[in-house]
Amino acid sequence: MGRNRRDRLRELLIADRARGAASTVALVCARCVVDLSVTGAGATVLSKLGDGEARATPPDRGLVHATDEVSAGLEDLQLTVGEGPCLDTFESGGPVLVADLALDGGRWPAFTPGALALGAAAVFSFPLQIGVVRLGSLDLYRDVPGPLTRVELTDALILTDMATQGIVDEVDGHDMADLSWLLDPHVEVHQAAGMVQVQLGVSTDAALMRLRGHAFTHDLPLAEVARQVVARTLRFTREEEERR
Amino acid sequence: MSTGRDQRLADTFVSLADTLVADFDVLDFLGLLTERAVELLEVDAAGVILSDQRGGWRPAAGSSEHAELVEVLAAQTQQGPCLDCVRSGEAVTSADLLADTDRWPLFAPAAVNAGFRAACALPMRLREEIIGALTLLHVEPMTIDDSSVTLGRALADIATIGILQQRAVRREEIVFEQLQAALHHRTVVEQAKGVLAEVGDLDMNDAYTLLRDYARAHQRRLSDLARDVATGAADIAEMITWKAKAGA
């Protein structure tokens, strides 16, 4: 089921892109509105790739995409008041789904009244992240209360994956067409990022970009580069990579 | 069941209940559950796979993180007893994987190669939905007896309850949120393992063991410690020194 839905959504995104140049994140937001029973979609992409700073510091204001004014307003509101479902996703590590904001929004006294006033009756936030590498968030809203269906939740997760991939591609300029590295149950990519961040003395974000750069330059799948790093046949130094 | 097993069973429920009321961490909990499953059911290895909610499955915890077990758990998300189990909602067993290469032409030889001959998968069911499976593996051919299957099912049910974390399931979305958060924490653990492996010149299983043992000894949640290790907030040198003093 997953693979078919994923292929379908990928093809839709490719068709969307052919109609006009736009970032993957913007395309994902637009696709959410078409495919899911939501009124609008917004996304904040962190301008400074953070390393998982303490929650007390709201994420730096970054690039905001929104399909309508309400979505734009919700993105702005969360950053301004420093609380809301979007920020909670980084606390919990998972999506925050609020089918009825008027009923369940009491935990955000600074956010909920403003959000309701903007016209959001339900809010669904999905973190865009790769472990501790925080890239941003995708926030959907509906002007009437009600949950997303199981199929819609699956699609939202797939679109979240694509948005995450899109952000990483745009940051390092390497379009790696296949998503498998994000979903690979062989977790060596994440282990390799941890190893390389120590080898280079950099953040996990930077280590991941370095791995991708190496894969691109040597025309190797990222999973293969990761495997070599974990097997300790490939090390990274500031100047160049050493091969044993 | 023997009296010895009764006692170990009681101890297991107490320690699992402890994790449920204290500062709960789902990866801690599932890790502990797989370790207890190995002891109680007298098998060589155990693991939990969870739905990624996108039509796929991902390993979430294992009784160890030796490469062979990690490989077999990952393989089980593509073919094998676990996949059959989550699709059917029924327990799936193989007393001897060497005899089951027709059943699972990719998985069975790979598992045998990794050193496992017997396998059993038990569903983690929440109402009508299967959210994962508890898998048991043994290095010798083995037929698992009925009382062990019953106990295994009980452990799988406990795993499911653990995912819900005591919360009244008022909202369907809670399960969805919790599963995604668990998978996220798992990714962070992998990143942390890489950091520890590099700093301490450890293999991945030793890196995981260090993380887990240090967390337990210092009453820290595994997920939180992993995050601190991966973000540079943890004193890794101190962790490694502690481990050396505490003994292998």
C-alpha cells in the first residue's frame, strides 16, 4: 500500500513542478490542500539548521511557505508567541494532531485563541527532521474541526518525507532522486553521520551534508558511502577523505 | 511453567510496570521488554518492529544490537515471519528455518546465515489494527510450546500498552503520534551510536550498550541521553570513563 501511494504522490509532485518552478516544500504544501481534507498548508524551513537546541529557544525565523493567509498567519503566530503544535512536535519527536482546537487547545494559551481567531478549527503539525537534524515543520489546518483519516495520515507522512528530502536537496544543491536513504531500515546513514560529525568536529547536519557531497561526487548511493564509513574503510578529514 | 519462571515473570512485570509509571521512554521500555522476552522464553534474541504508518515496518528495539540480529530484524521488515504476522494478525512460527526456504526464499537463508534457525512472530494488536510485532529468534531449531506462545502474546500485548503510555485512548491520533515519535527516537539513537562508536572506537553493539547502561545507571531516559550525545550536550569522555570503571 505504501509504495503505491508513495509513487502516486511522487508523480503528482513531478507533474506539479512541470507546471512551474517552485521549491519542493511549496509543492508539498499545495499538494496537501488538494489531496487531504485541509483548508490550508504552511511550512517553516529553519534558516539556521539547528542541532536540536533547547525548546526554550524558538526556532530561528526562516523561510515560510503558505497556501493562504491563514496558514501564513499560523506560521507567524507560532514563532511570535513561542508555543503551539509546531513547536511541540520537536518536543515529542512526532506529529501533533489536534482535530478540534477549541476543545483540545487549552495547552497553548498563547497560541490557541489567536489561531481560532484566524479561522483554524483543526491543526495538524508534522516535524521535518532526520533524528537531531531539525529542518522545519509542515503545518496543516482546517476551518472546521475533524480528524484526518488513516489514508490521509499516511499521505501526509509521505509528503512530509518528500518535503524533508526537498529541503536537504536545496540546502546542498544535490538532487538525489531516490528517497530510499531516508526510509532505509539499514540505519547506517544515521550511524555514519554520527561518526563523521566527530571526525570533522561539526554538527550532525554538516556531517550529513558532507556524506551526501561525497556520494554525489563519487556517484555512489548514499547507503554505500554510509556502509564504508561504518566499516571504517572511509574516514573524513577537513581537507579530504582518507580511504584505507 | 516452572517456579523459577514464575518468579522471573513476576520480576519482569514489576520492572516493566516501573518503567510505565516513572519517566517513561518508549525505546527504554521496548528494549527492556525484548531483553526480558529472551530470558523468560529462553530464546537467543528478540526484537520489536513497528508500523511506520506509511505501509512499511521498521525495527524499533532489539535484545542486542549485534550486526547479525540487526540485519535479521531489518530483513524481517521485507519478508519472513514478522511480515506474515503483521499482515495476518496471527502468530507465525518456524521450528527450523532451513526447512522453510520455500516459504521465505529471501529471509530464511539470510537468517540461517546470520546464525538463527528458529523464529516466532507475535502480533501487537490495538483493536482492529496491528501496529507491530514481537519477534523471537533462536540459534537452534526449536518448537515453541503453547505456554510460551501464551506468554509471548502477553509480552506483545504489554509492548502495545507501552506504546500508549497509560494514556486513555480518547483520541485515535495518540497511537499515530506515539509511533512516529518512537521511530524518530530510534533515528536519534542511531546517530548517537555513531558518535560513541567514533569517540570510543567501539562497534555499534558496544556503543548501544554504553548508551543503554549509562542511561539506566543514571536514571536518564535513553531517548534524552541519545539526543544529548548526538547534539554534543553530553560529556562523552565521562561516559566512556564510567564504563571502563563499571567494568565490561
